[in-house]
Amino acid sequence: MSTAKLKKDVVKYLQAKPLSLAEIAAAMELKEKRVFRLLRSLFEGGEIVSARGMDGIRKYRLTTEEEKAAAKAAKGEAAAVEVDVDEEDDEDES
């Protein structure tokens, strides 16, 4: 099965409720290593976020529209930051 299809399936599972890596792997009948790669890709793309629950297990959930907008704004601000560089005069003092 293609990676794109698997990512879509992960998103479908996460629409219902936050799930752990092991729960997703069991539901999709995939190895945890493969699911980890899918989750990492979705996380790096800003499509999901993760948090540790009271039990210490990391759960993944879809990113809200507000979180996506905030991340996009932060990315834009970071790109707009200019670095001030002090330029020294290269004139000879004779």
C-alpha cells in the first residue's frame, strides 16, 4: 500500500480520537516502525501534534485550524526577521 494512502488512513483514525502509536499500529495491522515513520511525516508536515497523557503514553491528534494558522504565522515571522550585521570600514588609517 502506498505511503500517501497509509497517511490518509492514519488521519482517519485520528479524526475519531487521539491514539498512541501502538493503538494505530494495531488498528492498521502494521508494524510500529512503519507507523512511527508515518506519524513523523505527518508531524513534520504540521498535520498532527502529540502530547503525553497522565499515563505517560504519547498520544497523537490532528492539528486544529487555529494551530495550523499560528504555525503558519510563526513561520512567516521567522522568515521576515532580518539579521543586523555590523560592517566595518575597510579604509586604511594612514
